[in-house]
Amino acid sequence: MTKTILRALAGETLPTPPIWMMRQAGRYLPEYKATRAQAGDFLSLCYNPELAAEVTLQPIRRYGFDAAILFADILLLPQALGADLWFVTGEGPRLSTITSESDFAALKPVSAIDDTLSPIYETIKILRRELPEETTLIGFAGAPWTVATYMIAGQGTPDQGPAHALKDGNRALFEQLLDRITEGTIEYLSRQIDAGAEVVKLFDSWAGSLKGADFDRYAKEPARIITQELKRRHPGIPVIAFPRQAGEGYIGFHAATGADCVAVDDSVTPEWAAEHVQVSGCVQGNLASSHMVTGGDALVAATRRVVKAFSKGPHIFNLGHGITPDGNPENVQLMIDTVRGS
């Protein structure tokens, strides 16, 4: 095993942490904007294997990251399950909502998802041919709770209130939906692995809004079910879990889910995460993405702090959340140079 990301995921402490960046293929890059314009719109870009592979490769060519992450979106699975999906310019995604038993009954079975998602698997096949041999290919999906919040509300919300309301008001329907998403996520990620993904990541962007027993039941448990089944089907496949803003919930997440790596956001300090999370296995994170906008000496100091804090265990350097569209490409290079020169 020579790929640095895979070595870190296997528990190895490396002298220089491998590095990639959430949303590394995105709107902060001029070459991405050009390719998206060529595609016509965001969903057309996601479903065009040649162009989706191209934008996945762009940050690898520019920066030499240690991993490429498939260019796609967590809401493609709901679309494959039968939800209407569209994007409003400047506002983000919109979906048809699931708020009643009849809405749920209208969804497609999991067996139908490949009808929609087969172009995504083709993108992965292209990437395995085109990526440098030292670059790890990461596939991904949204975690069930986060995907459910969008399917219930029809869009992103500040507090995930509609999903909490359905969970508390019609628990049976809510759990039926979560189970369908969980089953679909297993199939989707399994197909990604079949196509050539070497690592898969579960993005639970809204995990932090779950508290107490709900966090255990709707963040930890689906992650455990998905991870366990993927490892049964694909022995040795590494899984990264990202229960964003979990706070104290990060503690024990490795053991509870079987994830090989837990990604942490920047609401916790790297020193805290090293003490409480890295003791259980590989950690990914957690430079504040705001540094990609502001740069300068503060970026260098914060990057060195993260590298130092996690230097005694397995670590994959990343941001605490995705780079924002106003990120400066030069600041990304400064971050990489600092990590590799620390």
C-alpha cells in the first residue's frame, strides 16, 4: 500500500499528512466555472461523465492533492428515488417534499436507482483511468439524516425544523423514509466501489442538530449499518464519516460505526479532537475554510497548528467544511505548501 491516504486510513502515522479539500472541485476555480458553463447547468454537469471527470481532475492538476473526490451531489440519490430536483440560481437546491404516506408511497424502489445514477459510475471509471496512480479516488454520499432533511423540507433550512417536526410528529413515516435512504445509500456507494472508488465518505452535514438519543439513533446507527454492509460486500474498503458539528458526539464515533476515519469540523479545536477522537483512529480535518478567503500569516499559523496537533496519530489534512466560492486559489496553494513544508 503506497497511497498516503490509504496508509493513514489504515492507521499509519505519517511524517507529512496526506491532504485533500472538501469541495476542491468548485466555484473558486476559474477552470471549474468554464466547464460548468460548457455543461449548461449544475445537474447537467453532474450527469455528464466526461465533464464531471474533468472538474474532478482540475484541482489534482493544479495542486497535486493526495486524493480526488468524485464530482457529484448528495441530492442525486433522492432524485434517483423519484424526488423532483432542481437548482435555483443563487439559492441552491429544491426538491419535491416527502411529508405524508402518499408522498412516500410514490417514491421508487432502491432497485431503480441505477436508471438515474449510472452516469456517476461511468465518471468513476473515467477517473480511475485518468488519475495519477498515486492519487486516491474518494466516492461519497449524503448520510441518511442529512438527505432526509432535504427530502422533507424541499430545501436546506437553518435548523432542519421540518425534518424534526416529521420525526417528532410521525415517527413511523420518518423512519420509513430514513430506512429507504439508508438502503439506497448502501447500493449507491457499493456501485461506486464496484466502479473504482477506493474510499467512500458519508457526509452528515446536519448531524449536529440531532441531540441525545436521536443522535445515536439517526446519525450513528445509519452510519453503522451502511459501513458494516459496505465492508461485508467489499472487504477492506475504508469509510470516512463526517457527522458535522457533532461536538461531544465525535467521541466514540469510530467504535460506534466502524468508520476508519472520523472527519471533524472547525467548531472543535484540533487539540481537543486529537485528545478525544484521534485516540480511536484516523481523523480528518479541520482548518477553518475562512482561511481560504483571508490567507496570509494567519492561514500559515492555523495550518501549522492543525498539523502539529494531529502529528502523533493517523491524520488526513482537510478543511473543517468545504471551501467557499470566494476562496482564493493562491491561498489553497499556500495551505498545501505549509502542510508539506511543516
